Amino acid sequence: MRPFFALALLVACGTQPDTTDTSDTSADTGCDGALSTWYADADGDSFGDPATAQEACGAPTGTVADATDCDDADGAVHPTAVDGCDSVDNDCDGATDEDGTSWFADLDGDGFGDPASAQAACEAPEGRIADGTDCDDTREWLHPYDADGDGTADGCGYRGVAAGGYWTCATDSDQLARCWGRNASYLPPAVPLTHLVGGDGNACAIDADQAIQCWGNSARVPPTGTFVAVSAGDTYSCGITTAGAIVCAGDVANGETDAPAGRFTAITTYKGSYGHSCAIDPDGAVDCWGFDNAGQTASPDGSFTAVSAGGANNCGLDGGGNIKCWGDDFYGQSTPPTGTFVALDLSGGFGCAVGSAGDLQCWGRETTGQTIPPAGTFTAVSVGSEHACAIDTSGGIQCWGSDIFGQSAVP
Ligand SMILES: [Ca+2]
Ligand SMILES: [Ca+2]
Ligand SMILES: [Ca+2]
Ligand SMILES: [Ca+2]
């Protein structure tokens, strides 16, 4: 900016005689009296050499008004330069290399540093690392992860959450499941898992071989094959195979595992006993089956992009992101909020959804605050019997509602 400013002065004041000002007797300078001091800027960094002062009306070519450059032969050395690690006083303040490079604390030892802990130095201070991308430096299982496998981190923190009856499981940044609450003693398999879902006493997920794995208080043998989607009831589970077919397995007596034939892309199962399931076909049509006492297995009209099974009702998202529900509405569980939403999850008598702006809204049965979600922006939500949990945009999990078994105490 400074050379530009100097040029503007040159044009305004100029070297031409001032023909309009009759009081000016000094036609050779064009000045109206006041002279300024100018300094050479040989390296073009807009800072002048204090040893080169000269008086003139406008800036002579190659000069600036500034006189604070400490090295007018090096354009990278001037008072506003970063004084990095090169044994040179880059910013002319008399000290050398004080800006250094940034080093970060890694308190949880996961190899990723806390970005808020930057400390400048030329050599790594004790216990500090060059990385500053940890989203939670108190939990070693939460850190940046590469979801699409392209070698660049594209997320940080928890990757999935599933609330069951009175417990919660989540997949961490390494895709390992962690569970807390009533079923904390039932350990998930220690292998990378995706598509985490939870029934009342039964959690399931898909492993790296695309097999369904289930664990928990009443886990049953899951269906076998290779799967792209999974759902979990209290004592059974269902999945969509790589060919698009639904396969269910478990110990039930109300037609819960009698899935329809055809090709499907999404599936949901009520988390409790006396359950039912619904699936979405490639045209967006919903097909439901299983226990029915309130019309919950009736197939609704219209096209859906998502669906979740509640106790005796279901809600789905239509093509516009609106929530549509059918079945029992005793608790208002089939009277959802209006607006546009991107995700939803139901349990017995209530549901919660993530709005298109990332906000949470819940509706239906209220006993312990489970329908009163926290403010903030979220990417996923899962509801249990009397609590619910959601992943926020910083990769943390927040839970609300009942905590009688520690199901809302996120590790
Ligand atoms: Ca310079
Ligand atoms: Ca330096
Ligand atoms: Ca860390
Ligand atoms: Ca961490």
C-alpha cells in the first residue's frame, strides 16, 4: 500500500508548476510551502532506511515516508515481519527468532495437539508437538479421523452414537465402540465398527467384513451375510444385505422377523419388545412389518428419505425434510414439530430430530427431561427409553434426560 500512497502524493503534488496558486513563487518544486522527509526503500518492502532522509514536496521515486526498516537490502526484514527461526532479527525489534514456530500441548497423548495451546519456539518445548488439530485434548479416543480414506482428516471426535434402553454406545475416532450406562459391563467387540444402532438391551453394528455384530444384555445371534445397513430390537436384529434384501434373526413371536421381500436401502426397528420394523425401498416407499396394536405397520403414502420406528408409531422425513408420523399418538409422539430436518430417531413414546440448521427438537412422552434437548448445533441424534444423546459439531456427545444408570454421563 505504501508505494501506492507515495504515487498518489506524487500525482497530487507533482513536479509540474502549480498554475492555479498565485502565491506560489517556487515553480520548480510545485509545493505550497511544506516539505516532507522521505527515506529510500531500496528493497521495496514499504519500510524506509532511516539513514537516507531527504526533504521534498512529494515522494521522490523509490522513497517512502516510513523510516523503520533495519535492513533495506532485504524485503523480508521489516517491523511487521514474522520473526521465525532463521537466526535473523526479521522484525527489527532487536530480538531474534522470538516468533518461532507453533508447538502444541498434547495432554491426552494421542499424537494430536490442542490448538488453543500454541507456544512459539524454534525447538519443541518439553512435551509439545507440531500438530495442533485435536478437538478434545482430554480424551485420547477422540481426535481427527479420515472418514473417506483419502489421507486427509475430514472429521474429529465421536463418529456414531446409539442410545439403547438405559445405556448408550458410541463409536470413537478409531471406530471402536464404547458403551456406558446399564449395560456397561457388556463389552462391544474391539474391532472397527460402523452403522452403530441400539435396541433396549442389544447393540449392533457392521464390522470391516460387512458382518453384523451384536452385543448386550439380551444379544441374539445376528443375521449372517454381508450388510450395508442394520437395525436392532430388544432381542433381535435385521440388516439389509449388499444385494438389498432384508434378513432378520432373533427370538421373537409377533412376526418381527418376517421381513418383506424386495430391495431396500434403509431399515429401522423399534428398540423395545413387541417390536416392529420399517424399511425404505429405492423409490422412497416405506414398508413396515411386525407387532401392530396402533397401526404402526401400516405403510404410509408418499416418499421418504429416512424413517425411524417408535414404540407403536413411526416418523419419517419426506422429500422436503418435513417429519411425517403415523400410528399411536397417545403421548403426542406422532405430532412432530414443523420445519425441515435432516435426521430423526424414535423410541417408546418420544422422538428427537436434527433440524436443517443443526438444532435439536424433541416431542412426545416427557418424564425426565428427555424431550428437552440442549441448544447448539448437532449432526446426529439417538434416543433411549428416557434419555437421548446427540453428536455436536465439535465431535463431542451431549446427553439429556434420565441418568439413573449413568447413561447420560458421556465418557
Ligand atoms: Ca527491509
Ligand atoms: Ca528470525
Ligand atoms: Ca491430544
Ligand atoms: Ca484427543
